Amino acid sequence: MNLEEFEDFLVSFSHVQVCSYDAGGGNVLAHLVHAMGLKTRFVIDGPSFAIYSTLFPGFSIQNSDFLHPDTDLLISSTGWQSSHEFEIMEEALLKGIPVVAA
């Protein structure tokens, strides 16, 4: 899927949440979300926290430790340093929420 197709896909979702922990995947995903101007909530922890804090004003107020109940799409980086992303992805899938892993 290219960027244009991904943007078209996103139009059908109104409550997107982004999840990251590791710096590598978090860096890529944070810059993608920022470049797209995507309105989203965050569930960010670990090394990614500093990256998102730099790109998104008011980030620490918007960030949470859990999947919001009204989330209808989760976009997550994947990492190896923790299970943070995988736990949130599993929670979303168990609730029937689509997950995009980058």
C-alpha cells in the first residue's frame, strides 16, 4: 500500500490511536503521522516518548497508558525492547479494532 492508498484508507476511521515504544519504529511512525497531519490519540512509552514530545505540542497531555474505548483504528510500530506495542495491539484485536503495524 502506498501513502496515497493509506491516506484513503484512513478516511473511514474517526478515532485513530498511535502506539510506539522503541525509538526506531517510533521515529518512523511519529514522522509519518506528523507529515500526514493525522488527528490521533497516543499510547506512547519508552524511548519513543521523547520523539513524540518533540513533534507534537501538548503531547504529554494527550498521551495515555491504555487503548481509548472509542478507538476504531490502531496504528502501531513494532519493537523488540518491550511488549508494550504487542500488548496494545492484542487488546485492540480482541476488541475487534483493526490494527496497522508499521
